[in-house]
Amino acid sequence: MKTLVDQLAQYAHYHRDPRNIATHYVGVPMIMWAVLILLSRAYWLPGWGAPWAALPLSAALLLALVAGIYYLMLDLRYGLCMALVLAAMLALAWPLAQLPVGIWLAWGLGVFVLGWVIQFVGHYYEGRKPAFFDDVVGLAIGPLFVLAEIGFALGFRKPLQQAVQRQAGPVRRRQRAHA
């Protein structure tokens, strides 16, 4: 398994323009939440009588658990933060999944499409395709990258930021070529 630095640096190669990173602050969480909204609709309530058994078992919960475990394996601090983010998103997705089908789909698909539009605007500035086009793991690393970039902007984990920049290069505004 690749290290945290390797995963973040590989993803960062596709995200060096600050405008692209800024769009990811909005677009990636939207996409992540939309996927959880859409996957929360299919669920099972075990009904075993225990208080925790009232928790619906859904595809969204299973995806969040797998992602959370993966993030924890990469880094304990980021894994715990991502687990909290995923839990909050699940809590916000669940009520929307209980709405009539048309409203649930409008929320899920609407947020999903809008998130991707924002992403592609960022990649226009970057002048490069999204990372997941070359490596599907980029879909899982994107949310972690956003969390790391927010932390870097706040001054946290400078050694990690420097290690990522050594591999991916510095963040700098890309100049568009004029025809």
C-alpha cells in the first residue's frame, strides 16, 4: 500500500493551481455527500432490539466504513477527521434518502452534477484532467487531499506539506497560453 505522502503527492500532481484547489474545497465534499445521499436509499434495519440496531445498514454506511478504514490505515489523525466528516455527511444524507423518490434523486443527482461542474472548472484552470482518469484511487484520495490542503492552509502538518511538495512541486497559478 502506498504511503500517505505518496498518495497525496500523486493526487497533488494534478492539483497545483490554487484556483483548482479552491474548487476542490467545494466540489469534492459535494460529490462525496451526493454519493452518500444516493447510496443511503437502499438500507436494511436489522431490528435486533439493541439501541445500536436502529442504525440503518445501507450501501452508504458500508462505503463510509470502508473509506474510513482506508483513511485510518493511511494516517490516524486524518483518518479520525475523515471519519467525523463521513459520519456528519451520513447524518445529513439519511433524511434526504427518506424523501419521495423524485426529491431524493433531485438532491442526490443535483448535488453530484453541480460538484462535478465545479471540479471541471478547476481543472480548466489547471489545464489537466482529473487524477481519477489515470488512477481510480484518486476518487478516494480526493476528500483526503481536500482535508490535507485545508490543514496546510491553516498551518498544520508542515513536514507533510513539504514532503508532498517535494514530490509534486509547489502550488502556483498556471498561466493560460494565448492564441
